[in-house]
Amino acid sequence: MALTQSTMKDEQIRACANEVRASAFDFTNNNLDVTALAIEHGFSVHSCQTKSFIQSFIIVDEKNEIEEVGGHRLIGYNEDIPLERRRRGIAHEIGHFFIHKGKRNDLTDACFEHATPEYIELQNDPEKREIDRQADLFARVLLMPAYQFAESMRKGLEGAGMNRDVSDPKIMQSKCERVFKLLGEDFVVTPKKIAQRIADTDAEIERLCADHGYLREAAARYVQQQDKLQES
Ligand SMILES: [Zn+2]
């Protein structure tokens, strides 16, 4: 699955995700209907009984070469995964379509959730890691556009009484985490995705973090905690 040419830069990926989002009928909703968006772009979206380590996958068969797919565009997701992850998976696959279509010999892509030996092998493939990083960036921008995200985060922090720095770091952390959870409900993503979005460098997010000096640190700590929980 070699890339036939170099792919987009992060700035272009952001611009592309914003453009795709703008094409959605409900683009102003924080809870974007990603399934409807995929359908608008010619995909059929199916829940599948699939191996537990597969979260979602995409098959694009424009040349009608795969009998079971018959020239169609498919996105599948594991029926056992919770809604937030399903949405993330669909957004990630839409990202592969817009970023990597025509750039790979084979667009078929599976996103794995749990570490199996095959998965570890894939993770050690720097090219696979890079295209998945790009699709993840696309998914974050698609599901949490910078302007809407920064506005909602400002309101959330204000609601939690965090207009200025809180001196007790433990209280600060727990208030931030409460806001990550609230925003997760709002955008229908996991709180970890909210925290990861704070690390991105979109102009609106940079401004938000400049106004709330503690935010990136709190987000990084939360992501670390979640990663540890997943490992254990
Ligand atoms: Zn992927």
C-alpha cells in the first residue's frame, strides 16, 4: 500500500476537513451527523459484526474490481463499539477518502483498535502510522471545527468558574476534566478526543490556549491518564 506521491500538509488537511464539513446540511451543529455526511459523498455506511480489534474500515472500489463491493464506496464500523468511537471511526475513514484517494495503490484501509501482533506490525510501519495520523487530524477537525470548539470550550471554562488561573492544581485539573466531559457530550466524542484537540495548532485554539494558560497542560495530563487506563 505504498503512497504513490507525497500526501497533503497538515494545513491542507485542515482546510480540506473544513470544506467537507461545510458541505454538510447540519454543519453548524456540534453533533454533526457523520453518517449522513458520508452518504452525501456517495458512501453506504454499515455496522458489521467484525473482529473485535477492528474499529472501522473503508473500501472504495471505483473500478469495480471487488465482487462483494461492486464499484461502490463502503464504510463499515464494528457494531460493538460505542457511539463516540463509531463517529470517530467514520470521520477517520472519510478523511482517508479525501486525503489519500488516488494517492495509494490500494485505498482499502482498516483501523484497528486493540494491539494484536498484526496491529503492532502495522504500527511499526511509519507510512501506515503517518497516513493514520493524517486521517486522525482530519477527523478531529471534521468533528470539532476550531471556531465552534474554541467557543464551546470558552463557555465551558467560564461555566466552571475558570476565567482566571486557579491556584490549586488538583482543583484546576478536576474542573478541566469536567469541562472535557461536558464538551465530549456536546460534540459526541470521547473526552480524550476533546483533550487531544486542545493540542492542535489551529489559530482559534492557539488563541484559546493563550487566554487559558493552564489548558494544554491539563489536557496533556488527561490524555496521559487515559492512555494508562487503556493499557491496564
Ligand atoms: Zn486509518
